[in-house]
Amino acid sequence: MLITPPCVVTLTWTLTDAQNHPIDALDTPTDFLFGGQDLLAGVEDAIAGQSAGFEAHVQIEPEQAFGDYKSELVCFEPRSIFPAELEVGMAFEGLPPGHQSPDMPGDAIYLVSEVYPEHVVLDGNHPLAGMALRVALKVVAVRAATEEEAEAGTLGASAVSVLQTAPAPAPSSGGHLH
């Protein structure tokens, strides 16, 4: 079967940055909805019209991956509004209650990039924003999408979620940690 929307593709891949430093490896074949929200545009472009067994090495520019880095998505917040246990790399869904940056998007995932005694630096950019990516991928299988899968637009295991950074440590207190 040829890869045309909507269909389900089973992929494995190795992802590196433009200097070939490893970022992610998807060794276990994973299903994605082709023609939905699951795959980056650059990956879809590379596999469109292909079939099971297809392998490719693709460079994806930031515009077709996670976008350009936007300095306006970085903010400084008072240290006092965060849990006592706070580390670089922790993620917050939206800004914490009591934040002082009113113009920041409320639905973004913010990563703690620096912690100081009086303030915390939060970054709302995707960790791979601004980076060109190299993907060595293999199409393991292709099948027709069910009506439910096509309507949903996703299988739930999107490349965006697969390519997130390592899980953040669990918070010691409640909050919006993601």
C-alpha cells in the first residue's frame, strides 16, 4: 500500500541535530497517522507516496519541524511562586499562579532553563525550536486508517510528544508540573 492520507504508518527512526549529535531514537516500531497531526511536515513529505520497507535520510529545517526560536517566549518569574524542589529542565503547563508576565501564552509548556535565588527563567519554546534536524527513518508497515482514526486526526503518539525532552522529576508539592 502506498502512503497517502489518511493512512497509518509504522516507523522507526534515529534523530540527530545538523552536526549529527544524537537527539532521539525510536527503536520500537510506532504507529502514526499520516495526513493528520502526528508527524512533522518534513517527515510526511519524505514518506509520501512510498510503501513499507522505504528508508530515507532527511534533513528537516526548523520551519518544517518545531519552528524558529522566539526570544519573546522567554520570561523571568519570581522564585517564590515555584515549588521548593525546582530544577533546570522541569516543565510547567502554562505559567504558575502569581506569574508576572501577562503577555505570555497561557497554553504553552514552559521549561525551567535557569534557577536563581530571586528569579527563575522560563522558556516557552519547544526544546528543538530553531534546530535543523536529520532523520534516518524506516517505514515498517502501512495500513489504511480507520474512520475513527481519520476523524480524530491523531493516534495519540505524535512525533511532537515522542520528541519531548526526558521526563521532568516529580514535584514535591502540587502545581502545574507537566
